[in-house]
Amino acid sequence: MLVQQILKSKGDSGVVTVKPGSLVAEAARILAERRIGTVVISADGRTAEGILSERDIVRELGENGASCLNQKVDDLMTRKLKTCRRDETADRVLEQMTEGRFRHMPVVEGGELIGLITLGDVVKAKLSELAMEKDALEGMIMGH
């Protein structure tokens, strides 16, 4: 299964972004309101400059307390993004996420942000793929 198919199955491929210089408190509010795990940091909504996850915020809260909410997202975001393209396989993305121990990956082509996939999206796609393979094998065994 390809990343493109995962994006299509999600329906809305819109990515929630916040501008550089925004406060961590604002990013946390957006995460809570939208019930999502990450925001992409982008000045124009099209290019990914960084990514900030709920884990990043919780880690900083644990180390430095609530004052981190007044910091800028730029201070906490991951700048060296791991991204993928539409034509990459779910297996490759799953491998990168597992090795890198992260759960969100921007989909970028030609330098432009076109979507975001999560570990949950990839696992769901893989489970669907396995179920189809199982059904096909059972059909072959049963002679259908």
C-alpha cells in the first residue's frame, strides 16, 4: 500500500499548521481543540519548517514546568523533519517511524506539504491490507 492510498482513505488531507513565533500555549490549545497529536510549523501553510507534538510539550513541561507554555513553538519544534512522498510504501514509512520513534510524518512533494500521516493511519492501512490478503487466500483455498 502506498502513502497516496492512506491519504485518500483519510478523506481530508488538510494539515493543521501554526506559524513560527506562535506560543506553545496556542499550539497546545489547538491540539486539544482538534483532538490531534501534532501541528506542523509553517509560515505559509505550504512548507514545513518544523513539527511540534504533544509529547514535545509534555516533555518540556516535565523538565521546566508550565513556563514553557510562554515559549515560542520554534524553541520546542523538531527542525530536522522526516518526511515521505505519496509514492512511498506503508512498509517503508512504518519502518522509519519505528526506527525514529515518532508517530507523525508530513507528506511533502516538491518542497510543498500535501498531507500528514500518523502511525495509526499506517497501522490501519496495513491491517486492512492483511485482511484483504487473508480473504483472498481463504477464497483460493475454498475454491472461490
